[in-house]
Amino acid sequence: MDFAAMQSTLYDHIMEARRREAADLLGEAIAGAGYEATLLSLLEPTLAMLGERWSSNALSLAQGFVAGKVAEDFLAMGAPVPGSPDARETVSREPLAGPARIAVIANAEDDYHAMGRSLVSTFLRLRGWQVEDMGCDVLAGDLVDRAVSVGACVVGISAMMLTTARNVLKVRAEIDARGLAGKLFLAVGGAVFRMRPELVTELGGDGTAETALDAPALFESFRLRSAGTGAASQAESAAP
Ligand code: B12
């Protein structure tokens, strides 16, 4: 599969607002190479090219909007296509050691960059996680409330900008104030953390992953560290 040529075609489709053609191209790539390979070798590099244009003010808001819609179309194609390489992958049904694979995901307070978060949710689901996706602009208290109520062992925050990434500190404070540190882990990610990795610890994150494909391994490492004392058990022991 000639991904380089496909990237250039997809790029042109997005720039010219040909959403239907873009979706057809992505569908064709998924059928031939699989969902993950299409994300890694076609959609992400194309979005990165568009991101560069955005940085140099050469991408209009409308073109950014079309890119978002194309990414949404791709996410809707998330279930492995029968007969595609991904269809051979199966999630293990063996009993789990430690807490269940439950995570809560959101964009940080004031952050409206939905694409990265949606991709992380999709890849976690493909790996057997139950993901509560709370959407954009979520307050720290609401996020931790939801994590406790669903028994999550990881919360994932996506933030694209320094201003919104700073709101991760509020989530850290909520987790610590409720005595959940070491039980409910805080994963962070997004463009700003890729550009400035030192922010992960500065803002109280427990760890990050560069791409949605790497997120399941990060979340699994947190689940194992949470070692059977997840937020749900904490909520139960706190109950009268
Ligand atoms: C598309 C886009 C938008 C779209 C978003 C559409 C949508 N529905 O999502 C719109 C037009 C709405 C937008 C608005 C704005 N944007 Co904007 N936007 C972008 C752009 C071009 C691409 C972001 C994107 O979707 N990338 C593609 C996804 C797939 O990549 P990703 O988000 O990085 O996610 C991957 C990883 O980071 C990781 N990941 C992501 N989240 C998480 C979470 C966890 C837990 C983990 C483990 C991993 C992980 O996995 C993902 C998939 O592999 C970036 C440029 C860039 N280089 O990132 C600017 C950018 C982020 N935007 C920027 C700005 C300034 C703005 C605005 C303030 C513009 C304005 N003046 O209004 C507003 C702010 C809106 C807000 N309050 O949130 C700046 C931020 C600068 C900064 N560092 O502070 C950037 C960097 C552009 C720039 N260089 O100036 N934007």
C-alpha cells in the first residue's frame, strides 16, 4: 500500500473539503492494511502536515473543521473490518488480575481539541477498556466524581495548550485530596505534552503516551500499579 501517495491525496481532499472522498480513501486503506496501520501511516501523518500549516497560519478554520470531521468519520469506522488484518486481533477474555479495565477520559477544563482524545478512547476500547468519555472542557471535580462512581483506575486528560494543560493541576489536587493517589492514576497527553515533556511531572501527571496507539500500554501499566485498590474500592470503604 502506497501510504505516501495516499497521504497526499487525503491532504488534498481535506484542503478541498471533499469529506466523502476522504472517508472512502480511509475505508479503502483500512480494508487493505487494517485500522491501526491506517491511523499510524495515513491519518496521523496527514493531520501532522495540516498541523504544520496551521502553525504557519496557512490553514483556515474551515479546513481545520473539515480535518476534524474526517477524523470523526475515521473513528466511526473503528470496529475492525471483517477480513482485515485487525480482525485477527482479539481481546483476552481471561480473568483479570487487579482492578477492571475502566478509565475516564476528558479534555482538560477549557480545552476543545477533541480529536486526540477521541482517538485515545477508540484505541483503549479496541484493547478491551471500558472508557467513560466525558468530552471537552471537563471540571476536575466532575472528572474525579465520575472516576470514583464507575470504579476507574485511570483518568486520562487531553490538553493541547499550555493554558488548558495547567488545569491538570486541579485534577491532581482532587485526586490527592480524596486520598486516591496510587489507586487512581493520572494519564496526560496532547500536543503541549509532546512539545514540552517536562510538563507531565510539573503538572502532576503520572505519565504520558505520545500517540493513541501507545495509550493502552500506559493505562495497563497504571492498572497493574493500582493493584486491586482502585477508586471503586476506596469509595466502598468510605461508604457508611
Ligand atoms: C485542529 C486544531 C484545532 C481545532 C480542533 C477541532 C477538534 N474538533 O478537535 C479548532 C479549530 C477548534 C482549534 C481551536 C483552537 N486552537 Co487549535 N489546533 C488544532 C491543531 C491544528 C491540530 C490538533 C489535533 O487535532 N491534532 C491531531 C490529533 C490526532 O493529535 P493530538 O491532539 O496531538 O493527539 C494525539 C497525541 O497527542 C495523543 N494524545 C492526545 N490526548 C491524549 C490524552 C492522553 C491521556 C494520552 C495518553 C495521549 C493523548 O494521542 C493522540 C492521537 O495519537 C493543533 C496543531 C498541533 N500541532 O497540534 C492546533 C493547536 C493545538 N491549537 C492552538 C490554538 C492556539 C487554538 C485556539 C486558541 C485558536 C484560537 N485563536 O481560537 C483555539 C482554542 C480552542 C480551545 N479552547 O481548546 C495551538 C496551541 C498553542 C499552545 N501550545 O498553547 C496549536 C498547537 C496550533 C499552534 N501552533 O498555534 N484548534
